[in-house]
Amino acid sequence: MNEPSALHPTLRTGVNAGFIVLWIALGTLAYFASTPRPNVLVAFGLVAGGVIGLLQSAAVRSQASLLKDARTAIDIRRVLMSCKPGRISIILQWVSVAGLFALWVATDGRSFTGALAGYLALTATRELFGIRAIYWLNG
């Protein structure tokens, strides 16, 4: 079994925890900088991020041995695409970004920071829902 330090940086618990803090901080700033408040965009991002995070967690647990051997982000993507939950999570990520864009346009598209807040809600929630599997992978 590989040591946790041998894992790709994006599969390390500390790196993921740092991303969670960063996405929450930036998302909070974007939310409060937006007029009007992007409540619908953020709610969409929270729900989509939760679903994607759960799917990614399932993929990490089912493909642990292959992920431990992954050396690049492309290797990680290949491993995730090799199982159904991982494949659905990647597709859903892209569909969700398109959905956020459509919602942004439908709500006047005035506040780019509102769209950014929605996306950062998605990424933070995805990481929050996925960090238990990353912690498990590092154990």
C-alpha cells in the first residue's frame, strides 16, 4: 500500500481541507458582493455539489487501489471514469455548470459574482461531501 504522501496531491486530506476553506471563503465573499443576493444560484450549487460529492465518494471507495497508483490528474480522471459513480459525477459536474449558467442568464445575468458564488457553493459542498472518502483513502 502506498504511503499517503505518495498519493497525488488532490487525493490528500490536507489539500482537500485547504480547498474547502478556500472555496467557502471565496464563495462567501462572492455572495455578499452580489446584488441582488444569488440565493437560487447558491442553493442550486449546494444541492448539485452534495450529489456530486456523494458520487465521488462512492467512486473513491470502489476504486481505491487504482487511485493510490494515480500519478497525474488525468490518471485520476481515468480511474473515476472507469466506474459508474465516478462517470456520473464527472458528467453531472459539467451538467451542473451548464445549469448554473442557465440559471444565471435566467436571473438577468447581471451579477457575475452571483454566478461565481453558485459555482463556489458547488465546489465547496462537493469537497465537503467527499472528504470522508479522501480521509479513508489516506488511512
